[in-house]
Amino acid sequence: MASPRLETFCCPNRDPATEFITGFQPQLFSGISSCSAALSLAFTGLQLLPKHRPFRHGAPHKPASSLRILFIISLCDLLACAGMVVRSGVWLGSPGLISRISAGNSSDVWPQVFCVGGAMWIQLFFSASFWWTFCYAVDVFLVVKRSAGISTIVLYHMITWGLTLLLCVEGVAMLYYPSISSCENGLQHAIPHYVTTYAPMLLVLLVNPLLFTRTVSAVTSLLKGQQGIYTENERRLGSEIKIRFFKIMLVFVVCWLPNIINEGLLFYLEMQDDVSAGDLKNVRNAALITWFIMGILNPMQGFLNTLAFHGWTGLNVDFSRQRRRELPWDSASTSLAGGYTPVAGSTLLYQSHVQEIKKNLSANGQQQPSDAISVLSEDSESSTVEIHISSEQREFEDVKPNGASLGVSTG
């Protein structure tokens, strides 16, 4: 899990609060966290696999760039969970490893190297997941405001991976100064590491809801269009977008709010003269409870994110060769023939919206501005607002006789 206490644990002269929380039933905690990480790893991988779907006529479907961002978020969660499984497995299989770390033997550095390496791996990819989640909210807002372009994805890669590596390395370097086997005593040298750990998490918790709210308001204005009407289909489409953003934030809050609560409790214990004092019993119990909750919920973010992004994609895995070049969620986010599914809810709403606009254009003999719809189309390479359009309905996008598309790229 993404807790700076695990990096602090690698110091032989760790603080009393860290010693207390990591020393309570370490085998039980490792077993619980490894099971949770393994389940999340398996189900997230299953969600990412391509699924069978009805045959679609026409040109090959090019997925929206939003699928790439969401895929990267889940890939980061997968790699972090894999690190948790390996670290917990080694700790369970080699109980003496923890005691060798605590001994502070400068001639035997490999236990500390493994401890630091495993903790940094997990922290790195969970932090990258935070930054990508923040960039997703920013990109959605910019697309609706006509400010995003094709090159934005490259910029997101530079920002997320650059900041993740910079903050992780800087925090760890300050924590383990002057060496891993001889860390400085006191809380001051560890504060930069705690700040770099929780900064991206707090950024998502505080800023993403504001960006999502602004995006929903902007999309509502776009759906009204120049005619100033807001039909039931448009209202349902706006509601689908709002629910989608709500689910993303709900998963994030549920999975990471225990970390903030636990860290606050441990900081309070650190400021006390005696961590084991009798009047601090309730604080210690609360810290232990949130610590084990973290071990369960942190790794489950990967699987819960896939449910928030696309719902349950099913077990009907397709390993045919023609599917291999497609992003997994492209096949998972299309509608089944003749039915409405939670995964494809926004698809059907958007299709009916396109058909209604087409009928209005035919009846009135005028053109509806394409900009109001293009930001919701996954055909736009620069758009990352993911309202899917299945290939069976592509014919409804053609408005002009010469084949001009209703949705155009904002880039």
C-alpha cells in the first residue's frame, strides 16, 4: 500500500509510532494485504482482457484517447499490486528478514535494499496513478473548453512520470540521509518524504471534484445548443456523465481516505512522550484499525477503478488474433445487440441523441453546430470525455450529403 511508514520502516532507527504500527501482527497484515492485492491483480487483469462482442461492419474502430489514459491508470494499479504481492510474499516466506532489517547490520544490506526497493516500487506506481487521475480530470475540462489538442497526451506523460520520479526520489533521498543503515533521528528529516507522498493524493481529493463539477456544467451548456432546449435524452446523457465522475471520486475517497486518517493518528502519537501510555489506547486502536483497512482497500483501487470506468465487462474473454491490436476496453465498452447494459449506457444515450439531432436537421433544413457534440465523441483523437459510439451507429453521424461527420476533432 502507499504509506510512507513502509519506507520509514526500512530505517533501523525508526520512530516509535512507526515501530508500533508495523510491529503489530506483521504476518497477519502481510497475509491480508497480499490476498487483497492478489485479488485486485486478478480481477483487474480480467477486466483489461478483450471480450467477445457482436461483429461490427465498417472500418476498424479507433478508440478514444480517454481509453488510453484510463488504461494507464489501471496499468499503474496493476504494477503496484504486483509489488505488494511480491513484498508481502517475501515477508511471509522469510520472517527473519524483518528482524535483520531492525538489527541495523551494516554488513548485511540486502534486506534493507529489498525493503527500500519494494516500498519505492509500490509508492512510485500508486503516485503515478494519482497524477494520471488528476490529468484525466484536467483533460476532460480542457476538452470541453476547446483547449486540448493531440499533443496533450504527450505532455501528460511528461508531467506524470516526471513529477512521480522527481518527488519519489527526492523524498526517499531525504528520508535515508546519510545512508539506509544510519537514518537521521527525528521527524524533521522525514517530513519531505511524507509531503511528496500525500501531495498528489490530496490534489486529486481536493481539485478533481471541482474540475468534474465544472465539466458537467459545461457539458450541460453544450448539450442545450443554440436552440436553447434541453430534452430528456440530453438530460439523461448529462446525468450519465455526472454519475461516471461521481463513481471515480467515490472509489478514490473510499480507497485512500483511511491513509490520511491513519497518518494523522500516527503523527499525533509521535508528538506524545510515551506511545504506549494508557490514555492513548483509543488512538492506538484507531490507528491499527485504519492500518488494516489500508492494507485491504489500497490495492483494491485497481479493480474498483475498472468498475467505475466501465462497469463489469464479463468473463467472455476473446483471445483471437484480430483483437490483439485493440485496447481492451474498446471491446468491453460496446453495447450488446438489442439490449441495454450498464457498460454501454452512455453509448445508447448518445446514439439516440445523434438520431434526434439528425431528425431535427432533416425537418428544419439547417445544420446544428458540430462543436457541441464533438467533445463527447470518441472519434476525436484529442477528446478524452468518454461517451462511446458503437460502429453500428456511425451512419447517423453523417449529416451532409458529401459525408461530413457530425463530430469533428477539436485538435
